[in-house]
Amino acid sequence: MSGSAIKLSVIIPAFNEEEFIGFTIDNIRKRLGQLNGVSGEIIVVDNNSADKTSEIAKSKGAKVVFEPNNQISRARNVGAAQAVGEYLFFIDADTLLPEFLLDHAISKLDSENWAGGGSTIIFDDHQNKLFFGLIVPNLWKFISVSFKVAAGSFIFCRKEYFEEVGGFSEKLFAGEEIHFSHQYKKLCRKKGDYFGIINQYPVITSSRKLSFFSPLKILSAILIPLIFPWALRYKSMCWFWYKRPEK
């Protein structure tokens, strides 16, 4: 397949994701196969994993690139630099796409003056935690749709616009998708385009962190960046996004 034939590039940042990466790639490939006359590539950015993430991704036919600096925003940017698609889709390694979402997003980009956006999200399991498993996700849905802020689980955009805004901020170790949404929306307004959130087809993302951490730790991970936004510039303060329990 020639580079000019590829319409979209799906980029997956992955750090120690051997448990999920195979299922995620299979899901994306299935969704790509459901598109009529549109082809895409899958790029997995191995963000310095110590497990079999790369091996599994390669066995599934994904293009794998390595980024030794363990930082989500940098991994996303490295993947985008390798992409040949006109449209970029950033999907987390523990996230599954429902039927029709890709097709819906592409139709928005092709014919409805959208230049990018995101999707609402649902957890695969609320882990019997009412507040963090149900209330917080619904609160985020309200914020996301109302203020047009994309979750990192699923973001799509035009590659040329992505490059114009400078990609994801590498000054941040978390929250880069919120900063990107704001910067990208500014560019869209300048060009007379639209950045929106698709509500009809929510992506399904893992709730595993609800079992990794205590409610108090989860609450602190949410509140600290809200009270002290500068904390997002320090990896040690963004442990919630990088720490994994020891096996």
C-alpha cells in the first residue's frame, strides 16, 4: 500500500501494555476494515516498555516505533511524525472503538467542516465504585461535550493542523490533551473550522486504575492539577498516569 493511499493514521502510545495492546490493535483493524474505500495504518509508539508490548504489536501487523523518553505527549508526537495519513487518530492502548465511530469522525472531517475533535468515553467496568466509577465519568462527559475538550483516549485531527499548532505540549506529563484541545480550537476558529465531541458512539476505556489506587490517591490525582496546574510539568507529580502496580 503506498503512502498516498492511506487516509488516516491511528497512533497508540503504549507503556507496558502487553495485557491490552493486542486487543486494541485487533479492534482498530476491525473498525478500519468496516470503512468503505478508506485505508489506514496503525502506529504503536513503544514508550520504553519493559514487557512484550512491541513484540505483540509487531505480531499484529502494527508499525512500531520506539521512544525512550517515557512521556505521553512525546510518544504521541513521535507517532504523528511517522504518520503518512491525512487524518490523525490518537487512541489509548487500553481503549476500544465502537462500531461506526471511525466512519462518523471521518465523515465529519470530509464533509461537515470539522477539523478535529474527540468522543465521549465510558468505563468497561465501574469497579463497584459509585463516585469514581460512575459520577466522575459522567461529570467528565458533561465537561467534554459542553466545553469541547477531548479525552486522551480518543482524539482526531488533520495532520496539517496538528503540525501547525506544534502537536502536544512536551512541557506537560499529563493533561496534554486538554492543552491540545484549547490550542487546536483556537486554530479552528481562526480558519473557520470546528472542533467537536462526538456523543453518539462513546469509546470504551479500561477502569483498571480504579483498582490500582485507593480512592484517596485517585482524588489527590484529580485535585492536585486543578489546584496547582504547574504540577503537570513534573513527572513525579503525575504518577497516576505512569505508575503501574508491581506484578
